[in-house]
Amino acid sequence: MKMRIHILGQGPRKDEVSFSTAEFGHGRAIWCGSPVQPGDERDVELEVPGLLMSWVDMVPAAGGTVGLRSEGDSVFLTGLLENIEEDGTGALRIGGDLIMFECLGEPMVLGALVEIRTREIRLYPVNL
């Protein structure tokens, strides 16, 4: 997923930043690029590292808006479940973009609004 972010500040963990987007909300993530400062704007690609469990880390959303938010130690991504392949590769649609992830567990309904909870997302700078 490519998006434009506004850096709000540094987080407590190494390379962690808090950020906001015009369309998708706010969050915190591990920054995987040259150092950034509060106030910087960057075009980035978002990655969900690690293996998610269906019905544990990814659950049907009870409604709400498509986007992202941080609460406590978790980051929540809410979007449409676009696809899950037999090998566990999945795609979550937020706006016009897809976020790829890997998961295990019982299948979920494609096209449904789901919420992914993870402890970490990563941001990589891109040149658009």
C-alpha cells in the first residue's frame, strides 16, 4: 500500500514513528529508511510483518471506518478482505490500495470488512 504520511513524532521503540494520513487515520510504525523528523511528509509503502491468525489477529469488523489507528501496543487496520490464497498470502483493501499479509487459520468471507490487529507495521519510503 502506498500512501502519503505526515510524521508526528518519534515513538518509544527504536526507529518507531507516529504518523497521520489525510485519508486513513493515524498510527505508529517502524520507520525503515533514512531518519525523519516531526513535520516531514513522505510517500511510503506499508508492510504487515509476521504471520497473522485468522479469527484471532484478523476478525470481522463490527462496522466503523476503513483505515488505521493505534491503541496501546496494537495497530489496527480495517479494510475489505480482498483475497486469501491457499498458501496464506492475503490482501486487505484500504481505499484504492492493497496491503499484503500472511495468515493461517480458517477461511474468512472475501469482500467482508475485517480488522487486523498487529503489534507492528513497517513503513518504507518510496519515490512516486
